[in-house]
Amino acid sequence: MARLSAIIGNETVQETDVLPVLDSSGLFGQVEQAQFAFEQVLGRDGLLDLVLSRSYCAKLPSADRQPILEAVGALYDETASPKGVRLAYLTECFSAVKLG
């Protein structure tokens, strides 16, 4: 994912602990948290379509977009299993009651 993000640009792979920020704000009651993991398996064309679905890539002129797609295709060719590539997603959900 980090290599794909580096190729695409405008993607970040970072973790931010938001609980201390919410707790220290004094604006919310107890914060509940849940995490949901998901994997998406894509073939070469599916991965290229995913990249093209990102607005910052789709809006690029063709001459600027083409090298990105070529690099993503090369990454796929280098790393894919016979079933494709697995993209891991983690969704974090937070719920709290606003105080006051």
C-alpha cells in the first residue's frame, strides 16, 4: 500500500490517534470506537481502474496520467499473486455524545 500510495501521490498511509484529541477537547462524553477491516482483491485492470477513480489522478492531462498508470501496472506485475493483489482497508468509527 505504501508503494502504491507513493506512485499515485495525494495518498497518505499514516496513523493518527484521535482519541486523545477528542478527550482533551472537553466537547464530548465517553468516546466509543470500533474498527472494521476489509480486503479488496483486484486484478491488473481493476487496480488501474481504482487508480483512475481517484479524482486527482483522473483530472490529470493524459501525458501526466500515463506514467502513473505505467508505474502502477509495473508494481502490479512485480507484486501480484495469481489471484491478483490484496488491498487492505481499515475503517475506524467513533461515536460520542456532544456535551453542553
